[in-house]
Amino acid sequence: MSCTFYLAFRINIRMLLSNIVHKFHGYRNISLISLSALFFTLGNGVVWFVLPIIAEKLVDNLIVFGVLMALPFFIQFLFDIPLGMISDYLGRKKLIITGLFFMFLLGIYLPYTSSIIPYVIFMIILGVAGLIIVVPARSYVMRISPANKSSEFFGIFETLYQLGFTIGPVIAGYLLLVGLNQGVSYSGLFYSFVCLISIAFLLFLPDIVVGTHSIRHIITSFIHHDKIYLRGILDYRDLNYAGLTVLLSTFVFVTIDGITWAIEPLYTTEGYSTEFVGLLLSVFVIPFLLFELPAGIIADRFGKTKVLFGGMLMGGIFFILFGLVDSKPLLLTSAFLSSTGLALSKPAIDGFLTDISSKKERGGIVGVWNMTEDLAYVISPIIGGIIAEYYGLQLTFIFCGGLLIVSIPVLVFLLRKAHI
């Protein structure tokens, strides 16, 4: 009797371990690419806190400041769609590693951006390298996402992606306490180091699309068959009102994100210390870390539309409040609650796109999506700079809140047209 019980116990344990290993294997690839994204964005969180402070010292006009902040995204806007298609042909892994290597070099170059021309060169290369990383990475996540777990997989990726942006500004705030010049040098070294760690995770990641085509073949295919931009746009056009809903909501969310990252570090000019301003920027990101994964699961189970609009309304109200207060506790509270609304909504947008697009060639569709993001990132720092130059930093955040609230009825109309 005891022998039979022992054998049954061993069989149950083996089955349990087998199920655990099988479940882990199903999340292996999303875990590796998400951990790589974590360290990449950790470095970016540091650098993107430092860059606006450097730019503000280089120019006297905040409109010109906004143009400088928009440079990397203008480069990405031009090449998003063809890069998405290239990832379909060449393989996403090798493109991501190439971009990270350029980022490693940029970390070494960062201390030399104390004049306008080196700064512009840095921003242009940053745009190219970021494009080579982000488009293939998102396309990879879409490719490996099971049909019934699209928002969950994007939630995992975005949670770790945002974790880096959460910690990075805090690190940057403390690095800058030693002074701008020395702090920028430390920030560059840190950036190079974390990019190497990010590359190390990718070495264990399988490349789903194997690079069997030459560069010449790819270019010929674009010219004679894909028409470069045209094919990606036509692929996205097939998504109709549902695709337009994703593009508009993405444009609104990214415009707000771009304004926040460009303008918030300038609160150091309003009498706040660098460590507080770094903490405040991190508080804007923390809700994405806390709520994006559960929000993705909730959106899959209970409906993406409800989650999307509820989060947008909440975000709009508290962004307006952020622009109206000046005490540190209220700034921290309103920053957290405004981004909580966005964090609840964003996985629904990602899930919408994954659900309505085909798994056959998602690189081009992701390219259009990223092109929309980059257009918003191009426009948002300039808008933020114009508002801040003439009306003050605070009004830029009131504008963000109003944009969210006004967008809700427009998106309701589009979703009804799409029968979603």
C-alpha cells in the first residue's frame, strides 16, 4: 500500500514539474526580450532625463528646444515602415542587437554633447538606433503572442519596458547632483554598460525570421513589389475604422508622453532639485509598471473598450490637476494618478491592434503604428515648447488633460463605425 502511494506521489510530482517547465517554456521568449528591453530602457530613462536639461542650457528659446527634442523621432518617422518590412525579411534579433551596439557607442559619446552641433549629431544617431531596436522588438512580441493572450504578452513586455524608464530618471537625478558635466559623463558610462547587458539577453533569443535574403533582394522587392511605404500603408488601410481607432488613440497617448518627457525635466528651472524632478518623472512611469500587466488581462477578459475610456477620463482629470498645483505632495499624487489612467488604457490599444491584424507579415503594420507614434513624438515636444515658451510649463500639462478628455467622444464614434 505504501509503495503504491509512493509511486503515485512520484508520478504527481513529475507531472507537476512537467507542467511548470512547459508553462515556463511558453513564456521563455517573451521573458528574454522583455528583460532585454528592461536594461535598454533603464539606460534610456537616464539619458532622456539628461538630454532636455542639456538642450535647455544650449538654447534660450523653448520652441527651438522642442525642435531639438523632436529630432530623433523625425528620423524614426521617415523610416518606420521600411524598417518594419526589413525586419520581416532579415530577422528581428540581429536588427535589435545592431541598434543596441549603436546605443553603446552613443553612451561613450554623450559627454561630448556640450555644444549644439555634437548634440544634433547625437540626437540623429539616437533616432536611427532607437528605430532599429523598437520596431523589430514590437514586431517580435506580436509574432510570439498567442491569440488569446495578446494583451497579456504585451503587458509583460511593456511592464518590464516601463520598469527601466521608472528607475532611470531617479538614477539620473542623483548622478546630476555632482554637477551637470560630471553627471553627464557618469550617465553615458551607465548607458553603455546597460546596453551590453541588454545584448547579452538577446543572445539566448531565437530569431523567428531567418535572414535568407540579401540586401539587394530586399531593396529590389521594396521597389518593384512592396513600393516601400505603400505596402505597409495599404496593409494598415485594410484594418478600416478599427485601425484608425488604434492610430488616433496611440497618437494622443504618445503626444502626452512626449510632452511629459520633454517638459518635466525643465522643472529643475522652477526651483526643484534634480533628485526630486527625477523622482517626479519616475512617478509618471510607475503606474505602467504596476497596472499595465493586470490591465491587459482585464482588457482581454472584460472588454477593451471599457478599460480604454475609463482610463482616459481618469488620466485627463489628473493631468489638469498636475498643471494647477505646485506643492511636492500634490505634484507626486497627481502625476501618479494621471499616469494610472494611461496605464489602464494602453494595453487595450495594443490588444486591439494585435487582434485585428494578421500574423502573416506584421512588420509592415507595426511600422505604420510606430510611424504614428513617431509623428506624435515629433510634434509633441514642439507643441510643449510653444506652450511653455508663451504660457509656462504648467499649462502644457493642462493641455494634456484636455486632449485626453476631448478624444473620448471621437474614439467612441470610430469604434461604433468599426462595430467593436
